[in-house]
Amino acid sequence: MDRLSLMMGRLEELKAERRLLLRRMDEVEKQLSESEREVERLGKALAVVREVVQQTEAQISGRIERIVNLALKSIFPESYRFNLRLLSRRGKTEAEINLTRDGFELHPLQAVGGGVVDILSVALRIALWSLSKPRTRKTIILDEPFRHLSADLLPLASRMLKEISRELGIQFIVVTHSKELVHEADRVFRVEKKSGVSIITEEEG
């Protein structure tokens, strides 16, 4: 076989390789186009998911704010205002709590009295229960829930629990030494310890 025949054979091999490469290139371009369309579809879906998450977070924070602010307003004459922001950080949702009075921002645990913190704590617990799915049994046990609240405000706290009980259908079982806190109770039980034994008696209303 002469040199020209060898060159012609090699040329045909190169042409065949070129055709194969062009076909592969077409396939890769098609896959790339499909991948770009998929990325676009995923981007739109992600935007919808983000919108739904934002709306859901707004509904959740709004419901919590309403319950907490109603509780604060029912106890304190000062214009306390509770705000809750749900923020997405590092793939997790974090809560940012803000408390203001007469337009001034306050730190919930440092700049307000313990009575305010007690009300915030109870109200947040009730709000979170109201959002839980499935909800637990409609009974919440509170052990000395208003220990830092002044005695003159305890009847208001008792009335607040009564109203929330009616509104949300929750039964509160309150363990307390404060007589002022049982004014609105449906039933009152006295627990006394005698000779190491707890004696329970129901008081008449």
C-alpha cells in the first residue's frame, strides 16, 4: 500500500471521528439546554416556596403578636408593644423578639420588671400551643406563673387566663400560693401536707 493510500485511509478515520465528535457535541448541547431549562424551572419553584414561607411566617408571627399584645394590654396600663420577626439564617428560622414602651425599645429580660416577663412567658406558651399541629390536649399546667407580678395585678392576670380559657377552649390548671390568682377559677383545691401526707380538699366558690 503506497503512502497516498495510507494518507487517504487516515483522512477517512479522522472524518469519522469528527462526525462522532459533532454528534456528541449536539447531545451535550441538548443536555445543557435541558439543564438550563430545569434550573429555570427550579428557580421559579424556589421563588414560589420562598413566597409561601414568607407568608406563613408573617401569619405565624402575626398570631403570636396578637395573643401576646392582648395579654400585655389586659394587665399593664403602660403601652407595651410586642413584636416578633422570623428570620432565615444559615438555613434555619430564628426568632427576634422586640418589646417597646411609649416608642422606646426595651430588652425583655433586662429593662422590664419580672411581672412583664411572667406575662410574656405565659402568653408565648399559649400562642405556641395554639400554633402546634397536631395540638396537644387542651390543658396547660402553670406552676406559679405570675410569681413576679405585684399583688394588685394578680386579679387582672386571673381574669386574663379566664378570658383566654373561654376564647381558645383551654383548661388551665394553676398551682399557686396567691389567693388573688384564684378569683376567676371555676374550681379551687387546697393542698395541705399533714404528717407527710398531702390532703386535698375542694374549696367552695
